[in-house]
Amino acid sequence: MIRPSIIVHGGCGRVDESSIPERRDGVLEAAEAGWRLLKEGGSSVDAVEAAVMVLEDIPLFNAGRGSVLNSDGVVETDAAIMEGASLSAGAVAGLSGFLNPINIARRVMDKSPHVLLICQGAERFALREGFRQSEAGQLAVDYRRQEWEREHGTVGAVACDRQGHLAAATSTGGSKNKLPGRVGDSPLIGAGTYANSQIAVSCTGDGENIMRMTLSRLAAFLYREYEDAETAITAALRDLEATLGGEVGLIGVDCRGRSGFTKNSPHMPVFAIEDGEVSIYC
């Protein structure tokens, strides 16, 4: 039996304890935005895009409007989206001046022959497709300038629709004080984001080690053995810990709508809605 479901994370990392309730509220809002589409018969890819958009618009999260600054004090965002049934994917990296990079990643998937566009090429594509570049003050919000040294994680969502089709979406501002031009795991298919016909996965945390392990693809490979989303992503995390280490979290959902969550980080807000029932993971 297929249960439409969505699970959303707000990133792992060390955060101000006082911000945790607001972060949880934001992740729940994102999950509900995606669930409304699934409930009405919408596609999993529409649902994950809608969920990630919500988080990109909340300055507390390291994505879109709340993205961290690089070592030059500039925002560069990354995002990816993938539809599992067809293995279609779109991603952007090093994007500056756009509030919702997940929308541009979706357009790359739908309207271009490519998977990943970067920097000025991604910006020119976005402008050609009708996306409006924001004013400088709309990104790099005061919260980020004041808290430049704080740790933050990526945001992401995975979903299964009524047809059993899967999708994953991930968006990030990257790591604090990163070198200009640094690209993390989030826009790299098979690293921070992956979906096929069996499982969809979104990762957050130590991007360099997630890339080295191609972690989301590893979780998908392990799903063949375990046939359970939570068991597969937990096994992938254990493999990363044994091989390289790093603070990481993963969410996953399989083609029956069974979701899973695992982390080795103290903070990572996660909400799942499975067939209308809300689960609070942390």
C-alpha cells in the first residue's frame, strides 16, 4: 500500500537553543506546505519544491534568504531537485542574488538539457527564465551578519506521492566562511541529494565528507539490501562515521511512503507527515 508522505529537515549543526522552537515551527510549516499538495493528488516533486521554498524564505535557516556568508562576506547558494521515476534532476551552485534557488534548480531540470549550472551561467539562465534578482539587502540578512561564526546546516525535503513516485530537494548557503566558489554536497546528485524509483534521500552536515562518500547514493544502494528507508540511511551514516567521520543527518522516504531519519548531530529539526499523520522526530 502506498501512503503519500513527506519528511523535511532544517539542517544539522549547533544552534542557539533559544531558536529551536522557531526552527521546529518553520520545518513543520514546510512539511505542511508539501503535504497540502500531496493530499490534493499533487506530485512528489512539486511537494518537495514547495517545502524547501518555505525554508528558503525563513532567515533562521541556512538556505535562500538566511544563507551564511562566504569569506568575502557574500552569499552564494546551492540547490538541487531530483525526480526518482525518470531520474530527472536539476541543480545550481554558486548562485548569487536569488531568494529561492530551489525554483531555479527545478527550472534547470524542466527547461534545460543540463543537470547542474553554476555561478554566472546559472544567474544568466535564471534571468532568461524570468526569475528576478533580489536587491543586495534581501540576502545576507542582519541575523547572518551578526552571527557569522555560528554553525548551520542545509535544508531539504523528500516525498512520495499517491503514484509512488519519489522526489528529493536540498538547498543551502553552504558552510560558514567558505572560500568563494566552494560548492558543497547539496547540488551534487548522489552526494547530498538523490532519488530513484525506490528511495529519495536528502543529506545535511559535513559537505566535504558527504561528497567523498557519495552518501545519498550509498543510502539508495543500501536500500536494495534492507528495503527500509530508515535502516538504509542509518547504515549509510554508520559507514560514513567508520570511514571519515563528520557531523551528518539524513532523511529518506521509500516508494511505499515509509519515511526515515538519522543523525549524529545534537540539533536537527525534522517533521514527517505520512498519510496525514504528523511525526515529530526532534
